[in-house]
Amino acid sequence: MLLLYNFFMVVYSKLVALAGCWNPKAKLWHNGRKHIFERMAEKISPSERIIWIHVASLGEFEQGRPVIEEIRNSYPHYKILLTFFSPSGYEIRKNYQGADYIFYLPIDTPGKVKKFLDIAHPEMAIFVKYEFWLNYLYQLKQRGIRTFLISSIFRKDSVFFKWYGNPWRQALDSFEQIFVQNEESRQLLHSIGFDNVIVAGDTRFDRVAAIANAAKKIPMVERFKSESRLFVAGSTWGPDEDILQVLINQNPDIKFVIAPHEMDEDRMAKIISNTSHGAIRYTQCDDTTDFTRYQVLILDTMGMLSSVYGYATWSYIGGGFGVGIHNTLEAATFALPIAFGPKYQKFKEARDMVALGAATKVESAEDLIKWFTPLRDDEILLDRVSSIAKDYTMKNQGATSLFMKIAFEG
């Protein structure tokens, strides 16, 4: 099985290189790994004490970030090496100041793994949520490097619980401790013989708490909102925007911020043309903009959404009509009622908040209006739902401190 796995890694790498001829993301993936060992060797000194943290992409980076920053604050004598698998994470966070070294992860073949670990020489390795690379985990165990898995979640249909999953089950032996998000994951791992498992929760709760505490003032949004109440729709796609458009035009007294997940020019133009009471893009505003003429502000810039939630009264999270919803916790930590499309079942926090009454699934504009109208008109209901959302995020904090205690003090 391992021979087949290694063959697949080589073929996968070559196919991505070929796809880079027409696919920009594949090109970034391939080019980012060129001469990587030379670049690593130039920067990483053999005398440095290294902690290596690996994430798949941007979402997992946000989960790992509280741990990175706590290590930085509490153990500054360590250098932090951060690796990404995906360009969508690396390209956005390659200049992140919380890590000393940031690279793409070399492809998981035995030779490349040995070179990577020889140069990186980590004293500790931390994998976030998933990314079970067989050769990396095997080599970490062979070298006696302390290895942890944090914020992980396991489902009964994953490879570990299949008849052919033995290599991945063996890979789990590399982890000194596995920190999982829920009891179901702990029980699943126990069923295949793993008892070094702690239900610690999700470090994203710690991250969104830090985001809320560090929320920035955005004068342009303050001016846009003025004395009105604000509805923020984050990480939206076309189907999300279609149902939001109906809600917008039926509520001219409510201001809306829409933050598209991708800056698609046609979709943004569609929002502007279909908004009855005026819409404008954030990047087209300045200090002279008369916001009384506009009901909708399109947030066509990166890095601001989490702070914008702080101005809102209600929220909508996009992606639920596609592969799955985006980050709901950033909105919840600001005590916002949340609506999203139907594809949310893979996300524990979304399921939890639906069960608690802090969030609601909608499948149409009619559903969205039915959810929103009582929350618009009934202040007591609004306060109750808002409190549920905030309490949920507060009660689930602490995964970072638990990991730090066990990994560094235990």
C-alpha cells in the first residue's frame, strides 16, 4: 500500500505541474516548491530550536494561529516554522509575522521528507485538524520528534475506519497526543485502539475571541451605517447573493454590507444594478461619499470582514449553496444571529448553533425573510438569539491553553 501511495505522490506532483500550464493555482503550487530545500537551508540555522506547525490552507491556519501566537509569547526562544499545503493559504499568509519561516510543504515522498526534516530539525511538530501525510509521520516517529494533532475531527466514513485504512491507522501512532473537537471523534479513535485522545474543542474559538478583542474601527463603515441598523453577509457566492437581493429590496431602512468570497466583477455589478436603493463598492468610496444614497456597501477588499461584523446586528454566512458554509464563528463571537444555506452539516459549530437557536438554515429568499423579520421587529427575541450566539463562543474557548499545558508543561 505504501508503494502505491508513494507512486501516487509522484504522479500527483507531475500532474499539478502540467496543470500549471493553464491553472494559476496549480502553477503557484508547483512553482512554490521549486528549489525549496535550498531556500530553507539559506534561512534556517542548524543551531536554532524549531517548532514546526503544518496547516493545509487558510482555514486551518486560523485554527493553528492561537497556538502559534501562544508559543511565540510564552516560549520566544523557539523559532516557528509554518508550512502550507495549499496556495490559497500560503499566498495570503506568506508574510505572516507570527512565524519565523513560512514555506510550502514539499510533496510527501521519502526522499523529500528526509531532506525537509534534516534541514528543519524540529523539536516538535504540530499538525492542525488533518493532513495525515504517511511519510512525514513515519519519519517523525523514527526520529523521536514529539508530534501532536490539534483541533482534529474524525468521522466514521473516513479512511482510518475502512478495511484498507491500515497505513493511516499506523500513521496515527506517530502522535504523542491527539486533541479532538468532540466526543464522537474520541470514541471513534478508541474503537481502533487509540486512547491518547483528549476532547479539547476547537482552537478557532480562541482565535475568534482574539479577533473580537482586536477588532478595528473602520471609519468608512461607521459613516455608511450612521444611525441605521446593519446586516452583514460574509463570504457570499452567487446563489447567496440572489436570495439576499430579495431581502435587501424589501428592507430599505436596513443597511447591508456584502463581502463576496471572490471579487467577481460580474457578480458585483449585478448587485449594484439590482439594488433598488443604491449600492457601492468599498474601494470606490472616499471621505466625500454621500452614503445616504446607498443601502448596500460591497466589501471588495480583503482582511476587513471580521471587524465589520462588530458593526452588525444580523449576519448571513455564504457557501451553503455550494460545497459548504464559510466561517460562522467570527459572526457568532460578535453576538450576531446567523443564517446560511443548506449545506452546513459538516461543520460542528453550525450544527450546534442551529440546535441552540443561534443559527438558521435557509433554502430560499422566502426562508430568509421568514427568519429575518421577527429578528428585525422583536427586540426581546433579537437579544435572546444574540446572547445564545455569544455564549456559545465563550463557553467553547480554552483548547489552546489545554494544548499548551500538556505539550509544554505536562
